[in-house]
Amino acid sequence: MSTAEVIEQALNLESFRSLFLLLELLHTSLDKPDHEIDRVWQEEHYAE
């Protein structure tokens, strides 16, 4: 199931439930480590 399909199904649910599902989807998509950002911060730390 694609992201668009999940969003479409969530929007067809009652308001509170659809809001919860959309927020959960957003949180899941943003809660992934970004190794490039970690690397840049590490370089900045050791540059001082």
C-alpha cells in the first residue's frame, strides 16, 4: 500500500481517527536517522 493510499483511507475515517493516523504516518516518516546530518555535526564538533 502506498503512502497516498494510506492517506486516502485515513481521510475517509472519522475526523479524530484520521488526524491520529496522519500524524502517526508523519511521525514515522520523520523518525528515521539521517547519517549525513550526524556526519556533518561530528565534523563540526571535531573542527573546534
